[in-house]
Amino acid sequence: MDQPRVPAGSPKGGQWAKSSSGATSGAVISRGDWTKRNTPQNQIDAVYRKIWEDFPDPTEGIEAAEQAWAGGVADSGEPEAAYLVQQMPGYFNYRSDIESRVSSVFGENVPLYRSVDYEQLLEWKGGADIGPKGFSLDRKVSENWKNFAGNAGRKQVLVKVNVSPSIIVMRGKAEEQELVVDVNWISFNTVEVL
């Protein structure tokens, strides 16, 4: 049996436990235990492993573009790198691999966070061409950037977007669990200001 089953008469019940050999036992994993395994942090950790630790080495050109981008969610890297990477040999496979690995954890609804300057938020709302930007899988990373002392005097807002893995352009800074997405593919109506 490949799929865990829910006990009959218990639509929100537990999953049948499996032994290391894959055989099911009579023990039931409680819904609470199952939920704990699927927390946002566990999902972030799973994606991190899949696209940074276990990811195949990118081509030299893609790696150079990733390093040029490496400013992280602070946008201090080279913004042209997100356009340049798309011209590199092997990009289609690279992007497809990221998309499939992210969707294997989140499906078609990837929650991402970003600290945005209020003026940029208004430009985005007005339909300006914002282009690729870095978003973190981890809300705390974006909250920390929002509260960074270097942003004193600038109005920063924390936003959450749920995006399709298909709009991910490239990997960003691993330490920030950053994914670079093309903001122009995100409808402002779906942006949640936190």
C-alpha cells in the first residue's frame, strides 16, 4: 500500500503507521502528530534540502548569475542577474528542477514573504514593472529585514504572497531561504499586507 489510509468513519482521523519495511501496523498516528510533520518550518526545511543541499550543481553561467544575485532579500545584489540567468545554457532544466522540487512540498501554492518599501508597494499596486525580486520562504527572515536598523526612517511593510512554482526565476540566497520570482506575474489583489 503506497498511500496511508484514514480509518473508516474517521474523516479527520489518523494515518495508519508504517514500519520501516513499509508494512502497515495497527498503530494509528494521531492527526496532531501528522500535522506537526507538515508545519511551515518543516516545509521550509524540506524545500531548503531539495533546492540547496540536494540540488545538482548548476552550469557555470547559472552559478555566476546566482552569485551575482546574492544580495538576498535586501536587494543589494545585481538585479540584472535574474534576467541574465534566463539566457544561460541549461536554464530550462534548472528552472524546471526548482519548480518540481518546490511543488513537491507546497503544491501549486507557495507562501513567500518580503519586506517591501511602502513606495515600492504603491508602485506595485499601480501596475509598475517591478521585475524579479527575492522573497523568503521564512516569514522571520523578512520580518528581520523589515526591522533592520538600516531601514530606520523608511516605511517598510511585510507582505505575503502565495505563488505558483512556475513563476520562480531562480534560487536566491540560501541562508535566507530566498526564491527569486517575477513580481509582474503576481496579481496585486493577492498580496497580503501583514
